[in-house]
Amino acid sequence: MNIALSTTLTDTDFDKAIDRTRKALSEQRFGVLTEIDMQATLKAKLGEDIERYVILGACNPGLAHRAVGVMKQIGLLLPCNVVVRENTASAGSVIVEAMNPAIMIEVAGEPELGAVAAEATTKLQAAIAALGGSGSDPA
């Protein structure tokens, strides 16, 4: 199983990629609850340099409510992380990756999460597809 739904953008800069990702998530009813700038954090805390790398904590409230209704501990795997990062293998491109919701079923071992994970996958795939790019992974 792939851990991510992803695409590579070559037609945008990093900041625009984040904006486009937020918009695509919003269109699928995901709000961004958290934003972690890994580049800045690792520089400040460890003095380490990495490429631009941002983690967006995305949540679709309806799906989250349904998942928690099935299994209270599922909150440990929420929100759905979406990573926007510079592609170090190809200058000028940005990779956008969303956590594959099927991981919830694998990790939790709770088959009743299947319907929620399937709907979350459909919505995250739609958000990733809306970005365009290449190498989109349908999971």
C-alpha cells in the first residue's frame, strides 16, 4: 500500500503551491487546522537546513466525526497530513502528498472505518487531481 496520494507540480512556485493546495482542500470541505514549517523548525531547533517543507493538518469535520464515532482512538491518526515540499530531485518543482486514508484501516484494524476511509480517499484524490501536475498516485 502506498502511504501517500501525490502529484508533482512544475508550473508553480512553492508559495503558490501551498495556496493552491489549501484551495483544493477547501473545495473538498477540508479545513487546515495546523501548518508546520519543517524548514524553519529544524533550522531553529537543530541548526539543520532542509528544502522548503510544510505539513498541513487537514480535517473534514464530517468525516472526522464519523471516524471518531466508529473508534475513539482514531483521533491519534487525525488530522490528515498533507505535505508540500520542494522536489530536491528536480529543481523548480514542488511535490504535494496527502496521507492515504487507507492507512487508518491498516493501523487501527477496524473494518468499520472502511467507508470513512474510502470517502476521505475520494476527496483527497480530488484535491490532489485539482492541482494538476504529474505522477498523480490514485493509491
